[in-house]
Amino acid sequence: MGEFSEFAEALLDQISVEINEEKEIAQLAEKINTDSDFPNQFIELESFSNSLLPDISKKIESFKGYVLLKRLYSIWSIIEDCAKTYNLWGVNDEQEWEDPAELEERWDFNLHMAECFRDQGYDNVADPNPFNPEIDLSFYIDEDWELREEDPIVQTWMKCEEIVEEEHGLTEREEEDEE
């Protein structure tokens, strides 16, 4: 088997794995959506840990004879300080948390829009990435650019929105401003 055939076979195997993972994720998401026992709101990490710490401490104490409760609470304060310092879990601003399903939909929309722009001849529109999840048109516009309906980029944007909605069922989600 040639090198190209081996590469093609490995690539097809990897695609198969990725597709199966996506199917599993979709099935789990469907189960979560239909499970009435699954919480729609997640409890605060502190209240969750406060409910567990006494039980954990008692189990360790009964098993090892070692009193741990006070140490666990001091550990919690260290964890909380670390979370605030590095803004883990969005603890500094609860408004920073975003629904993963909404993020996925917005990411898919932006990905298809970038692809559509390239199909329309704007070859330098990159796919969204973790550092810039938005559609990057900076190659084609500068700081003096003005948004006008007759502008070719705006016309392409509107055309691509129609194509993405028609072909993929996705529309641009407006981010809600919460006050």
C-alpha cells in the first residue's frame, strides 16, 4: 500500500471516529434535554462543595481517624481565591458564562459564513478560531470603512446569510445585552 493510500485510510478512520463522537454528543444532548431530572440551573460551586465537605470529612475521619473538616474549608478558600484570580468558571462575572449550545450555533454560523465568503471570491476570509471566533473581514476593510447597503461586502454578507440559513438552517444570533 502506498504512502498516499495509507494516509487516506488513516484520514477516513479519523473522520469515522469524529462522526461517531458527534453522534454520541448529539445523543447525550438529546437525553439531557428530555431528562426532567437534569438541572436546568447549576448550583454554585461553593454551595455544592459545602454540601459535600462534611460528608467527605466524616468518611475520611471514620476511615483514617483524621479530622479534616477545618482543613477542607481552608482549602476551599484557596480554591476560591484562585478561581477569582484567574476567573475560572466565570466567577468574577456570572454574565460571562455562555450556554455551550448557543456558542456552538454561533460558531457554526460564523464558520459557514466564512466559507460562503470564500465561495463568493473573498479568499482571504479565515475560518473562525479560538482567538477570533468572529468572521474576520479585516483584509477587505480598514478603519475608514463605512457600513453601507450598496457596499459589495454588505451585499455578500446578506447573500451569505440567506445561503447559510437555507442550506444549514442557521441564522445570526444577536448577543443579548443584560443590564
